[in-house]
Amino acid sequence: MKKELDLSEFIKQLPKVELHLHIEGTFEPELMFKIAQKNKIKIKYKNVVDLKKAYNFSNLQEFLDVYYAGCKVLLNEEDFYDLTWEYLTKAKSQNIKHTEIMFDPQTHTQRGIKFDTVIKGIHQAMKDVEEELGISSKLIMSILRHLPEESAFETFKQSEPYKKWIDAIGLDSSEVGHPPSKFTNVFAHAKREGYLIVAHAGEEGPPEYVKEALNILKVDRIDHGNRSLENDKITTELVNRKMALTVCPLSNLKLKVVNNLKNHPLRSMLDKGIIATINSDDPAYFGGYLNENFIEIQKALNLTKDEIIRLVKNSINASFLDDIGKNKLLKLLQNHLDNY
């Protein structure tokens, strides 16, 4: 027991990086009710306790239904600022030094909120936090895969004035039945525009979706990727390409991707030489931010101190920071370890 407690404290104190985080998925019930009240919007849950009971999901779609319902209370720039600020101050408390934040503009533009309103609020909070708290961040514009490709192109058009604020284009939402190849044209366009590419693949969808993300979308990182291990050729391709996976243990548990963290494929990923990273995905809904994900997967798989360090280094190296930024964080990590 003492060893577990020591490693938990070790994890909390480590300087860390988070690469797979949906800003809408950080919407804590308390803030949701506060903004709903401010905007005079009724939500179907009576109180915070009632809302949290709805977080007992059986699959990805059940989670998405609650997720999209919560987003409806976000109406103005201040709301998106407050949402982003709250996550980033939480990140500060968890010793996160750099984070790469996904946002879903179509979730908001489809209900009449302007793209400008969404990105201005998020960007201003990111800028203020970097200046005041020293946490760097990058922004990933995610495309909703359950919508047609035409909608994605419309989102690109809306995003053009803010290109300098967006670092990468992603693909998320309901995976099954919506393969990466559905968005071949829009991601080819994103590549031509100079964006980095990420995509959710192999969470609930089959290993073939990972192959499509690699070879059709030409991704720079895979989000989740759990089911890659079902196909030896895809696993070998991930290793040979040094392709990072942004793994989200508590999300996988909450959405029944795994039935027990002891059965999580992270250990196999590391053993096979895959560049796996630890992330929180939608922490307000899945019962834990980055520290909690590290701590729970460490206990479940009995990860060693060296394996924890390896996972943190993987995140730094797989980030979209330039070499100067990566080396700065690697040095910070090493100084921490030398003095621990």
C-alpha cells in the first residue's frame, strides 16, 4: 500500500503534458448550472447530484447525448472563456505544463452560435492563462464524424479568419459507422492548408479505422487506438512510424471500451514499443483529470516508476511543440527527477 501511495504522490508532482482533451468535456456540473442560470436556460436535471447520476454510461453514444445536452447552455464568448479558464486552472493544480485542447465548433454553430464567439472565448482564456499561470497550449479544431463532410467544409470556411489560432484538425464523435475515409477530401484540404492532423480511431471502431486514419487521412497522431492491437500489421505500422496514441484509461472504463482497468491494453502497447500517452479525454464526465488517469492505471497495471516517466516523456515528445519547447519540458522533467 505504501508503494502505491508513494507512486501516487510521485505522479502528482511530475510536470506533465496532456494531448487528448475536449474542452466541452471539462464542463463540470457546478459550472454548467451556473452558466445555465446566468443565461436563463433550463436543463432537465434538477441539481448537480441529479446530473452526476446521468454520468453512468453504457457506451459512447449515451455519453455523447449528455455531452451535447450540456453544451446547449454555452451561448456567448464569456461562457467559452469561463469553461476554458476553469480547465486550465485545474491543469495548473495538476502540474500540467502544456496541453493541446480540442473543441467541437459544429456542436455550437449547428445551434446558432457563431464560430467567432466560440473560438474567441477559448483563445482568450488560453492566452490569459499562458501569461498568468505559465501553461502553454495549442488548439485542435475537431470535425464531428456523424455529420456529412459538407458540414466540415463549411466549418473550415468559418475558421479561415482564425487560422493562426488553430494548430491541428481532428476527427471525433460517434465512431462506429463513420470511418475516417468518410472525410478523405476535408483532411486532404487540411493537409494542403498546412494543418497537423489527428483522429479518433480504434476506440469503439475496428482496427481498420486506424489503418484508414494512418493511410488516408495521413494523421500525425492517433486518438485512442486501443483496438490497433487486434491487428499485428497495424501494430507494427504504428511502431515503425513512431506514431503516438493518446490513450484515455478512465474514459475507456467509463464507456465500457474495457470492463476493468486491469484489462486495459496500455501494458501491451508499451511492451510492443508503441508510443502511448496518458490523457483524460472528457474528465468532467469520466471521473478524473490527468493525475487520476495516471494514478488509476498505475494501480491497475502495477506500472513502475520508470514506466510512468516513459509515459510522461512520450507525451512531451508526441506534442505539437517545436523542438525548443519539447527540450524545455524534457529538461524541466529531468531537473524535477534529479531533485525528487
